[in-house]
Amino acid sequence: MRILFLGDVMGRAGRQAVADRLPGLRSAWRLDFVVVNGENATGGMGLSPEHAKALFEAGADCVTLGDHAFDQRAMREFAAQEARIIRPLNFAKSGAPGQGARVYDLPGGARVLVAQVLGQVFMKQPYSDPFSAIEPVLRTHPRGGLVQAVIVDMHCEATSEKYAMGHWCDGRASLVVGTHTHIPTADAQILGRGTAYQTDAGMCGDYDSVIGMQKDEPMRRFITGMAQARFEPAMGEATLSGVLVEVDARSGQAAHVEMVRIGGRLPQAGPDLTGN
């Protein structure tokens, strides 16, 4: 089973990169399932239903969110109705729309669990413990048993917390991948008990920027400590960033994992760079 996970889609440039390249990659790489983190796809702050639908039309089977899950108010109702949207399990103590984990049925009978949690370290909100949030989901959905693959999106700032989640899920998840920081890390690996891991998938966005935003205003705030304008997403050519994992459908263990970077400014990576 081949699964592609794409990191945070950043604004129009990121949406365009997904629309332009994902349909070809689904065919060229014979992808069985695609997860896209879309929480910054609408103006860099949240995801609108319209833009969520565009990601689905491009080939995403599931779209995860994050701490900006409901910055776009219309997403509250949409997430409650759309089964392909996953918000963090621990976004709120109660009452958050939608689901934080869901099982998807693939053609041929395979089943894939996707779950998302928010970290606690350096985050603006005091989210509840992500480890205790993910534990019952992993316990009731054993990989290679009730589901053939388990994907965990760990959305947080600290690399240490992401690594801890990878080891916590090792042997129970097929893939643990970090999102939120918008920078792809060079540590794609298979952990000791068969879980593929990458600290951050990176973003689908313009890297001639400050984590996807036009440079001037973030730089001004760092230098002067004062805001003068709103952050605006950078509009140059985007790099499609993520991770590709091959999973043994009988055991749910990862057999191969590879970084993906296509287009834009970053060095290219992936199994077939002509597959667009």
C-alpha cells in the first residue's frame, strides 16, 4: 500500500501546487491513499470549505487541520458534515466539530486510520495531553488487524515532542509525521518496530518567504517588535513537500519511507521526479 502525506498547504501558491501536481503523482506513483494537511490553505489562516473541496478534487482522500482548524468560521459546520476532514483529537475539551480520528475504506477492502493530535510545547493554547488523547485510538485500531494502516499527524512546534510521539506510536502506527513548522526535516526513517517517521513534512508553499508568508512584515516584526501590516502568503512557485511511505498491508508495518520535495526552490526529492 502506497500512502502520500503532504505537509501544510500554504495559501494560493500551495493550493496551486497541489492542483497541478497531485493528480499526476497519484497515477505515476500508484498511490492508494493521500493525506494533505490543509490548515493554512486559505490566506495562510485556516481552511474554507471551498478550498477543502479543491484539495479533494486534486486527489486528497483526507485533509487534516491543526491549531488554525476553525479560523475560517464556515469550517465548523463543514467539518461536522464532511467525513474527509480530520481536526485534532485534543483541539478542545468538548464540543469541537468533526472528528479527530476516522477509518477510511479503500477500494479492494483495505482500511486506513487517520488521526491528528496537537502538541503542547511552545503552542499558544494550553491543549490537553496528546499522548493520552491518541492512546485509546491506537489501542482500539490495531494495525494489521482492524485497519491495514495507521497514520498519525502530530501538529506542533517542538521537534522533541514530535520525536516522543513517534516513539510512543512505534509498533502501533504505520506513519507518524509532524506538521505545523512548515520546514521539511531530513530525518525520514523507519523506527525500531516498523513505524515510518519524519519530524516535519514541510509545507506546500513558496519557500522564498518566512514560513510561507511574504518576507517584509515578519522581518519588520522581528526587528522592531511592532506590527505594521497583516501577514500575507508568499505567491512564488511552491514546493510540494511531504513524505511517501509503503506499508505492508498484512502487518501495517512500513516497508519504505522517502521524503518528497517537488518544484519551487528546494532541492528535489522523491521516487520519480518526472511523475507530474
